[in-house]
Amino acid sequence: MLGLLLLLQVLASCLWLGHSEVETPFVTCPQFFYAGTPPNNALNPRNPAWICQRFRNAYRYATLYDRDGRIPVYSAYKYQPRATEKPPEWWMVEPQLIDKNVSLKEMETQSDLIDQHSFTLEQIEESQAVFDDYKGLQDLNHGLLSPSVHMESLESKMATFTLTNVVPQDSALNKGQWSIYESKTMPQHNEGCTSTYVITGAVPGNTDIAEGRVNRPSHIWSAACCLVSTKPMKAWGAIAENNKDEVKTMTLGELEEKLTDHYGRTVTLFDKACPRQ
């Protein structure tokens, strides 16, 4: 009898996980992490949401989201840049942050959720940033953690334009050295790699936008692990203060040490096989 009860509990758990793309932790999209291993719990916020970012019937990348700060902690993806037509900037939100039992399994535009699915703006903004939070910003831009320029298809590029993948980023940094890192430094470091796993994140700051609704990060960072065939051969990191147009590149080990200092807990971003030096 006890064995039957345990089996029923396991089945119920599996059914619940299969119902939602917001889950604990990344059960249905481990492919965006080397060896299926996400960062350790040191980065976890008090009120986290693990999102397998789904758009047009496919997973595009993964995001750990801070419901309280209304910003992503990090987004993880495979680096596969490819030229496509320019994606439309349809800013989207995540319906499953509103209610884990909602039937919608993919990101949607805010207007569609309201007009076609009978959600209210108040319901949406309770759990995440909304379009108006980023209106009228001064000296700040939408900072995409998973950038469209690193995606291989038009659909994957479009999927980066969700507010669960965005932080308020210093405009000069966003258009300057961070853009150079994404478009020039990353391709240089990626030479010779068969595949590269990337995790890009934001350290929560002490200031906010939108009348305290959305946290403004103190730092933006990124880490990458490069494989040749199936073996990790090199790794690197980068970090920038979110009020200066300056990016510092470093080893993966050095970046983990810096994040450990910021969070006060030992941070591990990749599986131990990725080189730290």
C-alpha cells in the first residue's frame, strides 16, 4: 500500500511538471546548460521562477527569474549566431508567472493576454515587469541577457524580446562596450569551438526604476564554456558595472570569484569540467 501511494505521488509530480514551462529547476530544458548542469543555488533569489523560454512550439533558452525584483537573475543559451531578417520587437511577458495552472505554455504579448485571454494588467504586473515599467527611461535601455544577435533563427531572436529576459542597463554600456563584447569579443573567443554554452546574468543593485517595481542591477556579467567536439577546452567570463561603459574580460574562475564576493556565497556557474583558468 505504501509503495502504491509513493508511486501515485511521483506520477502526480510528473503531471504537474509537464503542465508548466515555469518549473524547478529547468526540468524540460536542460539542453541550454553544459552537461545539463545549471549554476548552483548561490544565485537563487528569495522568490525564484525557473523559466524554459518557449516560443512558437520550441524552447529557445532558459531563465532564472526574480519575481520580487522583476528582473532575470540569468539567462542560459547556446551561442549560435546567424544572420536573419531583423526580428520585430514584440515585447512579451510570461503568462505562467501569473498562474502556474494557466493553459498557455508560451510567452505572449501583454496586449494579447489582456485582449484575447482575459487577464488584467494588474494580474500581469504583480509577478513580473510590464511594458510601462520601461517607458520613458533616462540613460537606461532594455538590456537583453540572452541577446538576439547570438541566436540562429528568426524565431529564437524574437523570443529574446520578452521582459523576463530584460534588465535596466546603462545606455552607454548597452550601446558601447557591452555591444562590442557581444558582437566582436565573443566571436573572437569562440574561434575553434564546436559548441559554446553561455550564461549571462545581472547582480541585483540598490536602486530601482518604475517607482520601485523593477530592480536596477549593479553589474552585468557573462560566462561561456567552449567545447571542441564534446570536450570542454576553454572558458571565459566578462563583467561590467552598470553605470560605466567598460567591460572586463577574465577567466571563468575569476568571474566566479567576483560573483562570490557580490553574493556572499560560493558561486559555481558551470559543470566542473569547464576550465577555470
